[in-house]
Amino acid sequence: MNGKESDPAISVNNLSKSYGSFLALRGIDLTVNRGEVFGFLGPNGAGKTTAIRCMLDLIRRDTGTVCVLGKDPQSDPVRVRELCGYLPGELRLDENISVHSILKYLRELRGGGKNCYIRARDLAERLDLNVRSKIKNLSKGNKQKVGIIAAFMHCPDLLLLDEPTSGLDPLIQQTVLEMVKESRRSGSTVFFSSHVLAEVQTVADRVAIIREGQVVESGETSSLLSGRAWRMKVVFAENTVLRTHEIEALSGITLDEVSSDGQELKLIIDGGMDELIKELAGYKVKSIETERPDLEEVFLSYYGEVSEMESIGKK
Ligand code: ATP
């Protein structure tokens, strides 16, 4: 164990970073506990890559403190990078050598032994990557796999993954998420940035949402979802005469849509479930479907679909 076991894996306080006059990080605070999977969400240009680079001192922070596995990456950069597996957002690899040679080179740099070699070989097989291929002949997704293997092969204490599933097909994305879960099971900490809300929701224990260089929300994935409105669709038996005004009058219930034949209601439920069930008991109900809120709603409540689309368009 590196650093004290009670130290967080990552502790960031009041971290700021500017590029010229542009302030990319505006005093962010983050704590990532040991052994957890932490999802770092935000639209294009929010500051995710900048934050990760500051955590490894690949770029110099302006102000604030950063502690990674009990060490300041600014004063102990070599040790911090040794302990971490890092997948950069923009991977640059020597184009003229084979996957096998590049992994061998990285393994030797890290002082990785036979276990590291076996693991790299197994991961390549799992990710369906031909290690004899030259880097220049690989597709974008296959190059991403090389970066993933390089980050995972030495079983680091902390994985810092900048959009790990970007450019991968859905099956391989699932494999990478499995690898993230396996790393957690074996005691590693995983910090990963993503735009893909569904994957963050599936694997992350905790989440932070960053917007324009500021952390606007953070907490346990489950608690970000609890306390959010649920959606319900109620289908009534034919010829039911609904007293919609009575349903609408219930506190915490919003009538979202009534079908043209008046036999189907869509409701938004933000409390008042018990009263609603009692009200519905007065009708002949054919079916009830409820839809859990998901992280996408939480995310969009911070950005709004328009601003998210604008930022995607900027890329
Ligand atoms: P994405 O999801 O698109 O990768 P991000 O959240 O990782 O975005 P960053 O790459 O950290 O965002 O960029 C944050 C902001 O800083 C953006 O506005 C970006 O244009 C700006 N930026 C990043 N790197 C530089 C640089 N080297 N010089 C100037 N501005 C930069």
C-alpha cells in the first residue's frame, strides 16, 4: 500500500489551471477513496483532461494542492507515475513498431516482470488485439486498446483513465468496463472520465460532474439518483372516465401527458406516491410502468440539452 491506507487515493483541493488568459480549472475539489471506481463526467471542454494531467503533473497546476496515493505529484512525479496506470485522452504511439514491441518497451520501463508480460498477453487476447500488428496499421479503436493494455498490465494501485471506452465497439466497451470492475475487486482505485452516462452509472461508486472548470455536483452515484423524480405510465381499462383534476391536485404529482382516448396517463412523481396509489385504486388499472431516473437526467439538469449539443458541436 502506498501512502497511508487511510489517505484518499486522490485528494484535490482548490485546483486551478489556466492556459494563457483562459481559466480551464476554477478551484476544483475532489476526493477519491481507495478501492472505489470514480466517474468524472462533463461535456467537451469542461476540464476533465486538464484535471487528470494535473494529477500526474503532466501539466503544472497554477494553484491548489494535489495528493495522489499520499504523494504530491509535483514533488514526487516519478513515483506517482510509477504507481499509476494512465490512459491519456489523446494517445500518441510510435507508429513504426509493433504492438508487442511497444508493450515490451513500456513493461521494461516500468520494471514489470513475467506476470506483467502474461497479463499484457491475456488482455490483448481479451480485447481481440493482434500484438504482431504495427501501430501504424491499427484502427483508432485498436490503438486505444494498446493504451488500455499499457495502463492495466502492471496492476497499478490507481488507474487514471481519460475516456477509456472512446472509439471502441460496444462489445469491447463492455470488456473494458469488466476490467474496471475486476481492478476494483483486486483492490485498485479507478478514476475515469467519460461522456457516456450509462457506463458511469453502471460501474462508478461515486461521480463528480464538472462544468466550465468547476465541480458542480459530486456524490455517490446512487444518492445522485435518489430524490429525483420518477416517471410513471398508467394504462386504464377501456371506457374509464378519469378525474384528471383530482390526480393533478395530488402534491408531488405532475400530469405530463394524457393520451387522446384519455385511457393512458404519463406522470412525473416527485413525492406523493402513497396518495397516488390510493387515488389509482379507485379505477380499473390495466398496467403501471415506472421508469427510474438516470444519470442523464441529473447531467442534463446541470447543462440542459441545448448547451450540451452546442459543446458537442464545438469539438
Ligand atoms: P473533452 O471531453 O472534449 O476531452 P475536457 O473536459 O477533457 O474535454 P480539457 O481538454 O481539459 O476538457 O479542456 C478544458 C478547456 O481548456 C477547453 O476549453 C480547452 O479548449 C482548453 N484547453 C485545453 N488544453 C489547452 C491548451 N493546451 N491550450 C489552450 N487551451 C487549452
